[in-house]
Amino acid sequence: MKIYAHRGASHDFPEMTRAAYEGAIEQGADGFECDIRLTRDGILICWHDEDLKRIAGSSLRVAHSTLAQLKSVTEILTFDELLDLALTHKKSLALETKHPVPTRGLVERRVLNLLEKRAQEIAASGIEISIISFSWRAIARIRNSGYLSIYLIAHRWQRFFSIGDGIGPGIFLLRNNHELGAKLRARRRRLFIWTVNTPADLEIAYQAGADVVMSDRPAQMKAALERLQAAQ
């Protein structure tokens, strides 16, 4: 089971910043999780929210603003910059394309174009790249790209679509439903679980057979995983 840093080591550093991802490297994360959006001038950036209100107190909306405008308000890491960091330090990536957005499927196309442009570097590094989304349409767009496609699940009423290479339930769906973990294992698809921040939740993910867990606290979850494995 691999531990990916959710928006970086975001418990200890401001989320989505270079410091958060560099902190994740120091904490021994196996990979990075990153949310991807497109700016008005077509730049792929690592940003979760549709605007800057929560992080920077600004009403600027990502889709309606240029990268320069966004950077004038707060630190913004481009996807190209994150990819450089991942390649240098050999960290795998789980890239969540955000939806709904005005440009619809353009974000997936731009992500795939960039990955294709840097395909030789990626292959040489040996890292694994997964593209994840809550949008089944997004997963359908990238499922034949050669990269892992993971359909994320947030609510109990969402169907477990069989359109991707894997399924990504929130840990809260598994806490009181151990049968769900068995059902997911039976599907024989990759299992990415988010967001796992306590030893108790890590044990649930471990028993469910998770391939990857995404955590704000990669160091603590790496230590908890070592304890679990030593106890087997």
C-alpha cells in the first residue's frame, strides 16, 4: 500500500504550495495527490477550489483569471512545476481533474498533452501516474490514454461505475461498512482511498486492500503502516 500526500503534506504546510509538496518528500510520501484546474489563459495549475476565497480571501475565480492575476494574490504552483518536482524525486502522481468547469473536457486534454510531451522523462523516472475524478465523463475521456483512471466516490448514492481502472471511495464510506471493502476487493480494480489521516482509518483502508491512500499526514500514516505490517 502506498501513501500519497493529499495536496502535499497539508496538515503541516499550506495546502497545494511548493512547501507542502517538499514537506511531503521529507516525510517519505510515496507520491503526490494534486487537484488540477485551467486558468483563463490555458495554464494547468494545482488548485482545489474554483476561486481563491478560502485560501486567500479573494473573489478571483480560477477559470476566469490569468495565471498572472492569480499569482498576484497568492502562491500558485503550476502542474508543470509539480511534475518537475515529482520527476526529480521519483514521486508518483494522482491528478484530480476538477469538474464542473466552463472548459469541460479541455482540462483532461491539456493534462494528457503535457504528459505526452514529457513521456520520455516520465518513463525514465519510473513513476506511476493516475488521473482521478468525481466525473465519470472525465474518466471516460482518459481511460484509454495509458494512464490509470480512477473514479472517485463521495456519496453512498453514487454508482460504482465500472468505466475506469480503479475506484476511489472516501474513507468515511468504509468506516461503518466493512462489507463495502470486501465488495471493492472483489471488483479486482485498483483501490485509492481518501482522505486517511488517523491510524484507525489507515487500518480500515489496509484491511480493504487499498493500493493507495491519500493523506494530509504522510509521515504519520507511513509510521502507522509500518506498525500494521510488522504486526502481520
